[in-house]
Amino acid sequence: APALFISHGGGPFPVFLEDHESYRQMLRDQTHYFDNVRAIIVLTAHWETDQPHITGSDNPEIFYDYDLEGMRSKLPKEAFQIEYKGKGNSELASSIAERLRTAGFTPVVENRAWDHGVYVPLGTMFPDGNIPIVQMSILRGDSEQDVTEKNIRLGEALEEFRDQGFAVVGSGGSCHDFSVVGAAYFDPEDKLPWPPREIQLFEDFLRNGAQTKDKGQRLKFLRGWPEAPGRHLAHVPGSVEHLMPYIAVAASAGNDSGRRLGQWDFKGTPYGVYMW
């Protein structure tokens, strides 16, 4: 089964903004890769924990995790009208927890609702909710090196599920500076302060990493992301959680060669989609 990294965009906006239709179409164009998958394991950048947490409900709810003080008044009503009637898979959640325990983790199965890292991209791709989904957290770390190693280990532990017909999806952002991108969403006239070419350098770094077939070489490449060109623009130090789903999914790829399936730009911000 495939492993994909999806840049899910800015909050709920990709679901309903008219100028994001080409982004939504880019995601819909990838659905055929999931034709025969048994379920989707999705790691969301909006759930950070010290040990892996897994949503184990068969009928999970969704919640508006962007409904925060200071944000509520800025968001349009459409942000609070999104619905997604997907289904979970408690049996798969238990199997994941068992596998993670053997890999040295202390997993927690709980009933946390799905956040927008799940229902924005997967609701766009599978509006009927016909493929079961198990939501997972990404891992925190004490440093960029530590958080990278932890999420590499997490991804490696999930690799065997792909062989069993379960897709692994990382939902984050190939570029994510919320203070800058958020301002661009809230102010239609706002222009991003960075040169598109410089931010594109990091996107190209991710593409090169995806294309590295040898697992050892790819992991070495992934560990070098903090020194990659453009990274301080793409992922501000202290706020790198949107890259971690890419790290985990790339680590789940074994010796599969990956590629970039598409890229959509929002005011100079690249949203990349990658597959192994």
C-alpha cells in the first residue's frame, strides 16, 4: 500500500475557499492510489505527544481544533460548518499499538476526535468516508535532532502495515510558518515576505529526499534537514511539527523510491504532495 505525505494547507480554508479548487483537485487526482487499501493510518501534525497516541474509536467525531481564543472571531462561519462522516478501525488501532510496543514505544489508544489534519485532506479525497481511518499523533522531542530521530523510529515501526495493505499518510506542511502564512489567509492583499525561489529550495530538498531509494541514504538525508537550504523559512526553529509527518512517512518507505506527485502554491507558499 502507498505511503503519502500531504501538505494540508492553512487551517480549514482549503475546504471552502474558491481559489483553492485547484489544490482540492490535486488531492482528488491522487485517490486512485488508494483503490485497494484496507484502511489509512494518518499521522497529523496537529497532535503532538511524548509517546504515540492512536484514535481507537470505530465511529470517531471531528472537532474544530482551530477554534481557539484569538482565532474564533477571524474565521468565517464556513470553518465551523465542516462535516465528515468517516469511520475508524479499532482493530487496526490495537494492532498498531501492539506493534509499537514491540518497537520500544509506550502507545496510548484513546478516543480523541479527528482534527483538521485528518478531515481537510482526507475529507477532500474521500468525501464518502468509505475507507477506514486511524488517526495517530506525531512525537515531540527535546531538539530538532531528537524529534527527527523519534519520528523516524515511529515511521519505521509502521512500515510493515503497508505490506499488509494499509496506507500510511502524513498530514503536515512542506512549508509552514503560521505567523506569515496565517496573515496571508486573513489579509487578501498580504504578500509573503520571502522570495519564492528561496522557499522553493527546501521543497526541492524534500523532493530529492523522496527520490532516494536506498533507505540508509534516505535516512541520512532526512537527518540533515535542519541544515537544508531554505529551512529557516519553511520551518521556523521551535515550530517544526508540520515537517514531522513527512519524516515519519519517508521512514516508513523502506527501499521504495518516492516522488513528488504535485505542488500547489499559495501566494508563494508551496504545498507539496509526495508518495512512496
